[in-house]
Amino acid sequence: MLTIWGRATSTNVQKVLWLCAELGLDYRRIDAGGKFGGLDAPDYRARNPNGLIPTIDHDGFLLWESHAILRYLASADPARRFYPREARPAALVDQWMDWQVIALAWQLRTLFMLANRPADAPPGEGAAAARQKVEASVALLDRHLQDSAHIAGETFSIADIPVAISVSRWRHLAGTDGSLPSALQAWFDKVTGRAGFAPVAAIPI
């Protein structure tokens, strides 16, 4: 049995939900984090000492960190449909997944926190700089996708999942629903048209 702890509105949890849908995995999800709290509870900290989401329990195997979970679940797929067995193709998947965390998701988090600050809070510092960095990453993605069908090569992989979720969040924050550079837009439409994206698309941001 696969159990996932984490609120469905978390982008890091959404990564796992999307892959579970692609793999056809049954799971039980337990709300945690955000308005649900529970991350400081002793039993949760025993599972994940960082007090973050998601955390999974797969038949007694505990694992946290969303990208580690993606790699684990994709590696357990007998057909290895979404995470190559060969070292070099797998390294490209890992490269783009790491890039998503370092170059894209962190700046999006800054923008999200500033956009959702209390109305009486002072103006947030760093919003313009964070936006410029996200725009640079978006431009980089568009250039890359002019010559690549997917993020890490010609086929859909677990690298596409976190990047697509970040791009979806960016479109919402920027108020540009449907307005992306052409190659990036074509890729985004393709990957979010997959059946596996449906559980994520149905979740309000």
C-alpha cells in the first residue's frame, strides 16, 4: 500500500500525484501541511524529520523529498517508462529535475509568498528580481524546447512533471493563462494534455 502525506495544493505533492496517475498506482493521501498542519507532530517528524511534504510510506518504506520519490516510483516501474535505465539518459533527467528545484521553483516560491502576503503587509522586497529570474528560466526552456520534444529528450519522463507544474504555477502568478513562448507553449499543451495531469489540473491553486 502506498500512503502519501501532503496537501493536494502543494506543487511538490502534485508531482507525486501526477506520476502515480501515469503509473496507475493506487494510493491513500492524507492531508498535511498548510491549513491542515500536523507537520510538527511527533509521529510525522518520526517519518520525516524535516517536517515538510510530501512523505510516502510504501509497504513500510518511508521516503521524503519529492524528486527522490519520483525517482523511486519510476525506478520501480518494470517497464521504466519514465526514468531511463541507461546512465546518460538518466543523468539528463536528473539534470533537469535539479534545475527545476534550483533555478525555477525557488524563485516561484518567492513570488508566490509575496503574492499571498496579508493585505496590510509592507511591499515585498525582491519580487522584481525573482520575476526577472523566472522570466530568464522561461526563456531558457523555450530555447531548449525548440530542439527537444520533451524536457530530457524525445519522450516524456519524470523531468517533465516538475517543470510543467512550475510552468503552470508561473502562468497563474503572471496572469498569462495561455501566453507562453511558442515552443514552451507547444510542449506545455502536450504534457498537460496527458491523462496523468488530470488529477493535478482539478486542484485549485
